[in-house]
Amino acid sequence: MSQRKDTLLSPQIIQAQKEAISDIRIKNEEQYSLGAPRKKAFVETYGCQQNVSDSEILMGMLAQMGYEKTEQKDDADIIIYNTCAVRENAELKVFGNLGALKHLKAKRPDVIIGVCGCMMQQKENADQIKRKYKHVDLVFGTHSLYYFPSLLKDVIMSDTRVIDVRDTDGKIAEHYPLQRAKGPCAWVSVMYGCNNFCSYCIVPYVRGRERSRSKDAIVAEVEQLASSGYKEITLLGQNVNSYGKDLDEHIDFADLLNAVCKIDGIERIRFMTSHPKDISDKLIDTMESQSKICKQLHLPVQAGNNRVLAAMNRHYTKEEYLEKIDKIKAKMPDITLTTDIIVGFPGETKEEFADTLDVLKKVRYDTIFSFIYSKRPGTPAATMDDVLTAQEKKECFSALLDVQDKISYEKNKALEGKILSVLTEGYSKTDSTVLSGRTEGGKIVNFAGSDECIGKFVNVKITDVRTWSLIGEIIE
Ligand code: 5AD
Ligand code: SF4
């Protein structure tokens, strides 16, 4: 019991954050009343949906402080990078972007530059910023997210650099303000952290141990979303199948899904990510029986070879994974399946990689998210030796895409001529003359239509397909 209490952020700390928000707001309002323009905030997010969700919390706090959102760095009074540490590429991009801000800071010394998220939870990265990026005012790790108002207040009021990387397992805070992205779909975190320690992955080191939010808090948030007009929610966690294991209440993820399905107004429920070792028959049965739960599953396999899977510390074999997929397909034949794949894990040979291709051909995923292995210092795999050269890894990667692109296209092609229910999210990001929405399976559909469709379900006949999206027309 006491352990659970320790996980929740104390009321005193929450109160201190509310006061910091109010102090910053008063200062911003004073400047506004003297004729200064409204202050603007730019938040750029890297990495996974958990980071997107954390940025919504940051934006919510900033809005309460009186900042307006801007998409232009040059306009902003505060710039925040919410970083990802999963692969080196994302890290290099952040350092590059921060370097480029030196000029901006020289021109406008009042602009506040902050960096947060998974990269900053690693001491080496935070130290590097401290030493080499002196124009950065505020650095805070994932465990310090909820302390952002008081950290920012210190920067503003005391004009000092603030670095806060605390070494705890992280807390949960309820009732923090959120500024969600526009549209009918919302992300809802149900748990934080990960206990799995896959040997290549930095997440357990930067996000801490698994912590579940209480069912009541999640249900209250979803009820609030429903009453604000949201139609679709995605329940988020690094490993949602572990939901509830740390709670006093006897509850698992399937129970949580059943509770959320009862909420009127929410018509589609998705969730991610599931770990194949933990996906239970109860969860599969719940997915099948609850009509609101989208028949879509992201089930990262990572690799197809049993030696590699064991070295990755994944706790399943290729055969066990395929058996689960067969069970899922038997219950939900039209399910959309997606996965994550790592190519070139240390020690992986070309023959072993062929097992990954075999999984792709057997499962026939709709889409895959594939990555070349990136060495993460501090993880067990970082000390393992490579067999394949960088060039050979690239060749394997390209072979993987060749196999998958064909399957993705074929699976989309099978939808041609079908009429699908699409929840319209807005105008397409790549072509602002067409609307864009998703099918129950999570596939993007572009179609002609007007503003009234946004936020609504429309029936769309699929007239053409691409590898990663569908094209259609509204059927009255
Ligand atoms: N290198 C490459 N890909 C990785 N992922 C996690 N860690 C690494 C790494 N070190 C991938 C996994 C995971 C996804 C979110 O990122 O496939 O499922
Ligand atoms: Fe990383 Fe594995 Fe946890 Fe996913 S389950 S976050 S890959 S350690």
C-alpha cells in the first residue's frame, strides 16, 4: 500500500507547481497589459507516442501560464525539445538543432531554450548540454516533467540555468492540464515505464519501472474526453499487458478495456504497445467481443530467429509468436497487424535474418516499423560484437522493405471496392485539398469532402490504394 502512495506525486508538490504556473501567468499578463505581445511557446517532440503525450502535458502547463502555441521557432519566447533516446539518429538531430539555436539566442537573449525527455534522463547527455550548449537555459529529465512549472519559474525569475535530472523511478500525477492536438482522437496514458529490459533498449533506464494509473483516474479522463466530443482514444503504455500488476486493486488490462468500453460517446478504442510474451487469451477474447475495440494490434516481434530473440531478452520463440498470431487471426480474421523489427542486432547473421523475412511472409503484417540496430551505451547489447558489416545491415534492411512493401500493397489492394467507416481527422498533411481519416484498422484514407466531415464517421468507398494509404470517395 505504502509503495503505491509513494508513486503518486504529493499534494504539496502539486500545489507548488500550481503556484509556479500562477506566478508565471501573472508576470506574462503584466507584460501584456503594458503592451507586449502574447508570449509564444514552441514544443518539438521526438520519438514515441509517450513523448507526444508528455508534450501535451507541457503544452497544457504552458497554456495555463499564458503562452500561445506557435509552430515557428523564430516567433517563440520559449523553445522546448522533448527528446528521444531510443536510437542515435534522433539524438544527433537534437544536438544539431540545439547548435543551430545559438544564433537565435545571441540575437534574442530573452528567449528561453529548454531540453527535456529521455535523452536528458541520461546524465552524460545532460552534462554535455551543460558543458557545450551554454545557450540552453533549462534541462530536465523524464522524471522531472511534473516539476516543469517550478523549474521554469526559477529560470524566469532568477535568470539562472536550471538542470534537473533526478534519479528516481518517476511519479504519477493526476489532474495536470493537457493541451491535446486538434481532432477527434486522443491519447490516454494508462501506465508508464518498462520492466522488460530488452537487451538493446534504453527505455527502462530512462523511463523507470512500470507504474499504472488507477482505473478510476483513467475512466474519469476518458469520460471527460467523451463529454468534450472525442470519439476515439488510444490507451498508451510501453507494455500495456502489464497494466495493473503494481496496483492494489485486482485488475488487468482486459478489465480496464471493459471499463472504458462502457463510456458513452467513445466509439473506438485502440491501445499500444503489447509485448508478445504477455498477450493473454483473456485480452484476445476481450478484443474479439467488444465492438468498440478496434481490430488492430501492434505486436512487435523485433526478430525472427530464436537465438537472436533470446539474446534480445524477449522471452518468446518464433514459434510461440506465430502461434499467438494464429490464435488472433482465428478469432479476428480481418485484424490489421503491425510490428517493429530491428535489423542487424549484434551477432545476427544473414541466415538468422532470413528468419525475420520468414515471419513477415507468414504473418503478412499490414505495416512494419523497421530500424537498423543502434548501439545504446549502458545496455547489455552495447557490449556484444557485430557479425554483419554496416553495408550488409543496409542490404538486409532494404531486402526487408522489399518484402514488406509488396505485402503492404497487396493487403491494401484487397480493400479496393470496399466501403469502410472512416473517422475524419482533418485535412491531409501532405495535400491540404483532401480530407484524411482512419479506418477501424488504423489505415489512413484520403478523400474529397468538406469541413463538416471533420470529427465525424463517414462511409468511404476505397477507389485506389498506395503502399501506406488508401484513397476513396464518400458514399452517402
Ligand atoms: N536500435 C534500434 N531500434 C530500437 N528499438 C528500440 N531500441 C532500439 C535500438 N537500440 C526499436 C524497437 C522498439 C521500437 C520502439 O524501437 O523495435 O519496439
Ligand atoms: Fe524497450 Fe523492450 Fe520495454 Fe519495449 S518492452 S520499451 S523494447 S525494454
